[in-house]
Amino acid sequence: MRFQLTEEQRALRDTVRQLLARRFDGEALRAAVEAPVLDRGLWRELGAAGFFALRLPEADGGVGLGSAEAVLAFEEAGRVLLPGPLLATHLAAGAVPGAADGSVVVAAVDGSGLVEWLTQADVVRGNAHGAVPLRSVDPLTPLHRVPEAAGAAVVAGVRGAARPPGAKGSRTPPHAEPAPLGAADPTAVLLTAAEQLGSAARTCELAVQHARTREQFGRPIGAFQAVQHLCAQMLVRVEVARAAVYAAAVTADPVDIAAARLLADEAAVRGARDCLQVHGGMGFTWEAEVHLHLKRAWVRTHRVGGGTESEDFLAQDLATGVDGHGAGLRTR
């Protein structure tokens, strides 16, 4: 199986990157940090470009592509720390009028009871009654938490099937099917992993750029072995996570998606920490974007499907591979 991007996929990725470079550059990022108000003009422009309707069938007014293309778009959004309920609006395309073209902003209660951008959304999917604001560590992601009783009533469309739309089946035999990944749509888990991947790639680039230009003792700090090791480890984590995320987008297997999410979360969080290490105290200043990547990565790890939820899912999948007599793992 070939995992190389097609010419059309590369063109899609480049188009999204160019759009975001034009509409959400470093200056716009800093302005968003100072005043976290959703840019409705940018939202509609994303809708016009097909960002939210990528997986919606052409017959329903969408672009008619698949999860692989959505992953590329969300990776680019993660690179620039694009704010807003991107995931909820994307998943609502075709179900909520106006979501596909960006004229309506959609928030959603996820399986963990968190709601991003609740107060600025036009439509909220799920029972958000009694939601209380949280002090988010990420200034670009306003958060609310729904009380436990209300959060349990997640509406269809937020709670997904065991496989993303368009999946052609799982490697897991029916008799050994693991439980669904919490209350999450696996597509939501996958696209969150894509955002984390984009953030990890960006912090790796920032670390390398700083290591090449920052000098100590008359030499670029990139000439020192300790800094080289940090940058090399960041790159390895990014490329491993990229391979896992891209493969999961192709196979649509919930097991692959859970593994990709864990690798992407690790690459984003550890990569941002290592990038801060390379930058030293400068990385913690409000003018630098490095600390914002770390804060966003932390928030994303708390989305449903992250952390121990994916770990438990993978552990259960491994456990169901042991036959009734405990005589070994099933063959995939």
C-alpha cells in the first residue's frame, strides 16, 4: 500500500497553508491572544474553501473527499494554532445547516463534558445545560464544562460509531470487537491527532530555526550536541506520529486511530517542551508562539479520546486478542 501523497492531496495541503498564511499570520495570532474573539470573516472563508465540507458527499453540497484529505487540512490548522471550534463545525457539516459553508459556528459537548467556544457558537450539539466556564490554560481556547449528569447525554453526531464514515471495515474480527472509543467519533480522535501533528511539526521547525541563529560563546547553539539531540528527538517523534496519523486516515481502523492519537499527543506536548528548552527563557515570553503550542497541546490532550482513554482502548484490543484458552494472540 502506498502512503505517498497524491498530487491532488499536496495541492490541497498547499492551498490551505497559503490561505492560513494570508489570513492568520503571526500578527493575527498575537491579536487573537489579546482578544480571543472568533473571526467570522475567516470562518466564512474557510467554509468557502471547503474546509468544513471536505468529507461531505458532493451530492450534499460537499467536496466529496475523505479522512486523508481532512487530516491534511487539520494538520495545517494545527501548525498555525488556528482558533475556533474547527472540529465541531467540521463534524456538523451536512447535519447542521450553514456549518458546511462557514456561515454557522458549531460547538459540541464532547464525551468528557468539555465545550470549546461555547459562548461564540451559533449552534451547540449536545446538552450544555448548566455549563460553567473554566479558566483555560490556552488563551486561544475558551472552555466550559458541563455537569456530569448533563454531559452524559451526548447527542448523536457527537457520539460516533466504532468506525469513521467511509470505513471499509476493521482488522478486528467481529467476535473480538473492542468497545467504542469512549463517547468519541473516531474521526474526531483522528482529526485531533492531525492538529497535534501540525503543532509538533511547527515547534520542531521553530527549534531548528532558533538553534541556527541564536549564538552562545561565539557559535550557533545548534553546534552543541545537547541541542542537536533535542532537535533530532523532536523530528523523530514528528515523523513517527505523521506516519501513524496518515496510515490511520487510510485504514480508518479505530485501533490505528487510537495509536496515532497517542503518538501525536506525545509529539505535540514533548515537542513543545523541548522547543522551549532550546529557546530558553525567551520561549516563555508573551511575544513568542512556543508556549502557545504547549498550552494548546495540553488542552487537546483533554479532548475525548486522548490520554488514558486511547491507552485503555488499545489495551482492551490486545486483551481480546487472547483466545478463550489464553493460548496466544489473534492474527491480524
